[in-house]
Amino acid sequence: MKAWLLIFLIYCTALGQAYAVELLLRGRIVEANTRAGIVATISLKKNGIKKTLTQCSSTGLFSIQLPADSAFLIIENKEYRTIQMPVYGQGGSYYIEIELYPVDKQIVDRPYFQSEQQDLVLDNTSSPPSGKVARRHFVLNDLRNRKPMVGQICLYYTKSGRKECFSTNLSSRKSIVEFREDDIVGLVASAPGYQTYHGNLIISTAGSATETYTIELDKAPAFVAFSSDVPLDEAQVKIMSPPLQPLPYTMSSPGNGFAAVIPGSEYTITYQVGNQVRKIPLAIASGLYLIRIQNTPAATQLPSPPNVQEYEFAKDRLIIFSQSNYNLPPAAYSVLDSLAGWLRIHTDYSAQVLGHTDNTGDPRRNLTLSEYRARVVVRYLINHGVKESQLYWQGYGGEQPIASNESEESKAQNRRVEIKIQPAALSGQPK
């Protein structure tokens, strides 16, 4: 699979150089359940710099030009889950429709998105035991088909600083948690092939009955769109999924079509020119794959591979944070963009993401803050196409300073995230 992905990236690079033109991407952003148009903002992010390209019309329509070396496309509306995905493409004109799902709003005693609570409230004051116990059963569902799924949930308790992780399984009581005091609890839910859910819970023990928390995870975004030099119909173009079954797709116009695909899968686009059938193999990670179908004799073979140029790998793998803050600083984006590109190619390597703080304040609060710093880095890398299986994270609070805590200048060096790269075979959770 890795070899196919490298072949495709080389193919994109060579054709992008041969056709030094911009990509024209048209389409529509819609609400997933009603198919109504959404006024979303579409941005491009490259080398840590985010640039707004356009805002969709009232019906969700958009038309943008992307440079041939586009990096990450971001589609956002504060009422919906943001989509951020890398773009792999060749010059041409493409069409795509993308569905957005609403965010979970902040509400007491229900999971909600962290983006809905702008600041993390760390209140470590303990309240007297009330004797009441709130029992909550956690269930993970696929956002699109609503079917239960197996995954992992980690809870981060504000008052005690405790961390608790467990697997979700309908037949297991391990996914039933007892809350014995009011609290604000951080929540991270994950499953292979899905976008990680970063949320919070406002726990109230006033109602002590057993309830079920259903958390819905969406698959990592992955799309294929193709554009042909000459008109082709559905009988002439097929997207084949394993085991060589045609994948349904939408033909937006003769020679142009698109489909949602599954990350981690291999596909083949087959198209007919005269009596000849040509094939383009694809190994899909998350992202938008823009495929130009050429109908000239030169297109019967992929170009000879040029020397594969490595992504620039950031030498500086230390990210410094502001005091009592876990928001990524602007200087971190170029480091993480470079690292994400490198890890997407070098899937036989992994990264350990280690969060730290200075020694100011309560040690339990510092531990929680260091974990949030590590998690925000991991989330950024996953959103930029790195596999979750390549990432391991841990928070250490203020236990491992690299500079003296005697002055503000030196304390700043301890408010950090360290990223260590090593072969995947040697990887594991940090000790």
C-alpha cells in the first residue's frame, strides 16, 4: 500500500510540474441531514499560514482556484464540525460536494465539543460528599450510520487531576462510569480510521439516575474527484474498490465525477479510451485526491519516477507555550506542518509527543495542562493526515524541567511540548 501511495504522489508531482496551472475546484457544501446549503468559509493553509479563499453562497456553492502545490483545505462554519484535509492534485477543473455535521453544543450532563467552551476551567476545590452517584454509560457510534462501534474513551478529571481510559463495548460494564462529585471533565474519544472527538463534560450529580452518553465519531475525510480531458460517461469511467467492485460515485458533468472513499483502502480508477482500458492505482489516506484523466497516448504509462524529494523535516521539535495556556502558538505551525508531511510518507516511523509545564501552581492542574498541550499537538498532526497509530503522547506536569524555574525567562523554556521521532518498531507509550 505504501508503494502505491508513493507512486501516486510521484505521479501527481510529475504531472503538476508538466502542467504549471492552478486547480479549479467547484462544488457545494451541504448540511449532512437535510442537504441544505451551508454558508461555510473555505481556507487554504500552507507552512502554518492560513489564507481565506472564499465564502460559500447562501446555497452552499463555491468556486476556488488552488495553486498546484496546495497543502490543506479547511472548511468551517462555527455551527458545524470543521473539515481539514490535505489536497493531492493535478491541474484541471474538478467538482465535489461535501457534507458537514453539526457540533455538539455545550450543555450540562452531555458531551460537547471543546470548541464550544473557549477556556478550560480548572477548579480544584473539592466539594463535600453528597452521597449521590451519577452513573453514565458511554457508547461510541458511527456518525453516519449510527451503528455502535468499539473504540477508546479517556476522561480527564479537573478536580482530582485523575486520568481514566477504557474501551467501549456494548457487552462490557467497563464503559459504565460512576461520578461522585460535580466536575468539569475533559473527554477524548477515538477509534481507528475516525476523527478524534475532543470534548468536555459538565458533570452534575443532582440527577443520580443511570444515563447513556452517546458520542458520535466521523470518519477521517477522504474524497476522490476526477477530471477528464474529453467527455466520458459512467460506462467509461469506474472507481473500483476491493475486491474489484465498482464504487458508486456522482458524475457532475461528462468527464467529471467524485466519490467519498474510505481512508486506509486501495482503489483503482479505470477508464476507457477507444478499445484500451487504462488504470490509475490509488492508496488512500485521509484527504482530497484530484485525479486528472488524460486521453493521449503518453498517458498509457505513469511517468518515470524522478528522485523522490524528502519533505523538509523540522530540526526544531520543541514547541513553547504561553503560561497556563494550551493553544498552539503561531511558531508551531511550520514545525508541525513539516513534521506531518514527513510522517505521512515515513509510515514506518512514529512520534512521541510529551507535554510539560513550569512549576507554577498546583501540580495536579499542571499535569492536566501538560496533557492538554500534548493532545492539541497530536490532534493537529492527525488532522493533517498522520495516522493515530504513529502517535503516542504523555503529560508530565512540571516534573521534568529543562531549565531553572527561578526566573520568568527560564520558566518559559519549561512550558513546552517535546516531539521525539523513532522507528515504529521501537515505539510505545512513553514511560
